Amino acid sequence: MEFLIILMIIILFGLIMVASASSVTALYRQGDSLYFLKKQLLMAVLGIIGMLILSKIDYHWLCSPNVLLPSLVVVWLMLFIPLFSAEDINGAKRWINLGGFSFQPSELAKIMWILLFAKVCSSQTKEALNNFKSSWVTYAVMLGIVILPLILQPHKSAILLITAVCGIIVIIAGANLKYLLAVIPIGILGITLLLLSSEYSVSRITSFLDPFQDPTGDGWQVIQSLYAIGSGGLFGKGLGQSVQKALYIPEPHNDFIFAVICEELGFFGALLVIVLFFLFLMRCVKISMEAPDKLGTLIGMGLGALIFVQVVVNICVVTSLMPVTGMPLPFFSAGGTNLFFTIASMGILLNISRQRKTKKQREENK
């Protein structure tokens, strides 16, 4: 129950901030200051419905070979569709357009690969986890399958996120860390080549190192974000009173919404967001540790890690501690596909929690 209460508070807080952060941009582009809020509210409601449905479905069934394998194939094939049909945006094709509805299949892939890694790792013996071929080589192949279409899109932030989250699952499962140390140099090399593979990515790294080198170009977004954070002070300018959202920060309701939170609600508002996420993640860990089996533990930790990595990266980007990656702030950043699948996936955690309670009840009745 505590998990659900914290989740609903975060969702409501996110909707309020989207309404505030997007109002000027929505009025300027669409003639309706509530345009983005309406879309976000719709996807939040659909996400909650999806969450309630998934909370009733046994996570063991979701991870059964007859369900998981066909689903993985379908999702993997969907990742190729944007390459042939999507609009090219900054050299990337990531969206499937269905009439007036846009769908980003990589968001579903993140959830599916968490289930895949949790299933594989939970099924392995201790000997297999300590064997290089049956552990890290197997994991590299599974990652390579999903990374291939994401490289072609390209979708670098999704690649980094999936790799980080699946790596966390593998470590929690108990795989031998000495093999991880052996492949880290290869991973660093791969990430470096990925980041340097396009002029757009290189410009983001350059603007991170010195945003004031090109203050009206590549450094503009980061500089305006820092202005917003600095001008918020301890208590902020007040909800709805942000200046930087008025066409200074590009897309203030998306990846840089945390900067608007800092400006309008100040240090304590930003701290409240961080505390809420901390409490939320602690509940994720508690549910995972009390899961009835290893599969439930790894799924729960994987879903918690998915939120954790995005929160850390997003806040680091907004505060100029990392180059811009395009990673959203979960439950806050406007984006229908991300919000829907993030909320819906929480239903799996609720199912794990429900089975935890059922197991405890059975033990008490013995």
C-alpha cells in the first residue's frame, strides 16, 4: 500500500509540473496552454489501467517461455519499423506513427529485456553464473540482439539505459564480477565509439565541456537550465512563475523539467522530488527482497534500477554533471510512451508484492 501511495503522489506531482512547465510552449505552438497536460493525463490514466491489469497477472506467466519468447521476437521486430517509416529527427528514427498516435517501441523493449535477463539469471545455477561462457558471453549476446536495431535508429540513451539496468540485474543475480572487470574495457571502447559516431553526439559532449563556447547554439539548453536552477534559490519563484520555461529552455516539459522544478519550487522543491524517488526506490527494494522467489527479486530490482538510472542521469544532465543524453525524468517528463510503460510496468511490482503477501499468509496458516 505504501508503494502505491508514493507512486500516485509522484504521478500527481509530475502532472502538476507538466501543466506548469509546458503552458507557455503549448500556448505558443498549439494555441492551448493545457495541450501537453491533456496528453500526459490521458497516458497517465491509460498507464494506471495497464498497471492494474498487470498487477492481476502472475509474473511467472509473463516470464514463461511460451509468452516471453514470442513477445521478445515481436518487440525486436518492432524496433526495425521506425527505420523504414519514421520521420528523421536529428538523424534518428525512433517512432512508429499510427495515425495521430506515436509509439516508441524502445520503451517496451526496456521492460521486455528486464524480464528476459531476470528469467535467464534466475534459472542459472551458481556454477553457471561463475562460468564465463554461460554467463557473461550469454548476456552479451542477449544485449547485442536488442542493441543492433537501437544502433541503427540510432537510440544511444536507450542502449546505455538497457545495458546499465541489465548489468545491475546480472550483478544482483550473483554472476562472477571478475569477468565483468575483464569486459569493462571493451564496454568503455564501445560506448566511446557510439558517442563519437555522429556529429550531433560530439556537439553534445563539446557543449558539456564548455557550454559557453557556443552560448547561442549547442550550449544554449544547458546554460538556460543552469540559469533556471540558480534563480530558484531555496524556495523558488512560485508554481507557474518560471521565466526560463518561456521559450528559453527548449522543451522545458520534457528532459529538462527538473530545471523548471528548481526554478519554481527552489532547492526544497527539488529535494522533495529526490526524497520521493528515494522512498519509491526503497519500496521497490523491499518488495524485491521479500519476493517469493529469485525471479521476482530480479524483476523487481530491474524495474527499480530502470527508474533509478533514469533519475540519476536526468538530474546529472540538467545540472550539467553529464552531457545531454535525452533521458527523461520518470513520471515527470512529458512523453506518452515512456509514461505509459513506466506506470504500467509498476503493475508487475504490485503483482510481486501481492504474491509476497500470499506466501506470508500461507506460512502463517501452517
